[in-house]
Amino acid sequence: MEASLQGKVAVVTGGAKGIGAAVVRRLSNDGAQVIVADIDEKSGTELAGASARVSFVRCDVSDEKQILAVLDKVDSRFGRLDILVNDAAWQLNKPLLETTTEEFEQVMRINVTGSFIFLRESAKRMIAKGIPGAIVNFASTFAVVGSPGYLAYHASKGAIASMTRAAAIALQPHGIRVNAVAPGTVDTPGLHDGARDTGDERRGLESFLALQPLKRFGQPEEIANVVRFLVDEQASFVHGAVVMADGGYTIV
């Protein structure tokens, strides 16, 4: 049985909508105080307005000063940080030959460097207060498979998977667990954006669905359930794992 998250404080980056919002709802419903760090002020404010245990702070994760400002606000308001979920990402849909150097670097800045800074600075705060925290990064099935598009996104998620394993070893002596979830194709606004990028949203969704072994898309809540397990005390022996939550996509 999962332990209550009452008294725990969590930060969820990219938590304003989609999978991130499902994670916010799951953690807050289980008792945690959750801070949403996102650039989407409208969605983030609406999410925070639905629960007294959810707060929104605008944050561009490509800006180190803004990341530090978020964590400082968490420290001054709550005095602790127990959980970090690194979900913020830019899923650039461009093939290799069309991706500019600037676009590639910006994807890496948001997806990898932003996650690294949040991870490093959160860990420092956990260690200083002797908190055995839990950090969950977001990788992707694109960390282990290829596609004709999304090259920069593929590269960034492969980096996240590797960084998770290294961070787990580095932080293990401090009692901090670091793991990652790697979602497959999930029914989010981003999925529909990708389908529209094909030129026909309906046909795009059909083509994505045809690749799914379960013949359905995942739901954000299903990914949030995996995150909830990884931050729970029941997962105390899980360190450096990259959990594929993809409906079997990467095993066929």
C-alpha cells in the first residue's frame, strides 16, 4: 500500500498540462504540496486554482536564474523539498537535415540542461536538510528507438536516461533516489500537435495508433501512476531505473 504524501513537498516542471498536470493532480491528491514550474501561465494558474495544495510559479527551464528563483521560493515557503519531477521538454518535430544548430542546442538546453540544473540544485537542498528525496526524470521511448523526425528530441531523451543512471549512483550515498519514466505515445495536447504537423490530424493520429501494440494511446494518468510509484517508499530499492511505460511499443 502506498504511503501518504502528507507533509511532502514536490516540484513538477512542465506540470501545467498533459502528463505533467496528471502528475501534479496525483501527487496533490495524495497529500503533497506541489509547485508547478512552467512557462504556461494560463494552464498553470488554472491547475493551481483547482487545489489548495497546488501552487504555480512561472519558470523557463532554459534560464538558470529562474530555476534558482523557483527553488528559493519553495525553500522560503515550505522549508523543504522532498520530490522533484523533471517533465518540462520541447518536442521539436524536425528531421536531421532540417534541424538548425540553434534549434538543436535549444532543445538540449531545455530538455537536458534544465533538468540537470533542477536535479543538481534540488539535490543540494535535500542533502543540506538530510532529506531522503526522490527525483524522477522524464525520458521517452525515443531514448531507445529512432524515427525520421525529432532528432534533437531523441538525442535529449537518450541523454536524460544516461544522466538518470549516473545521478542515481552519485546521490545514492545521500539517500536520494533518482529514476526515470519513459512514456510511449500518450494522448496529450502534444500528441495532437504532432498529428497536425503531418498535414492531417486525423490521419496522423491513425498512423500513430497503427504502431501501438495495445491499439490505443496511453493516458496521462497511467504515466502519473508510474511516477507516483517511483516517488513512494515502496520503491526504496529502485535506483537508476528507466521505466518504460509504453504499452509494449519498445518490445515488438
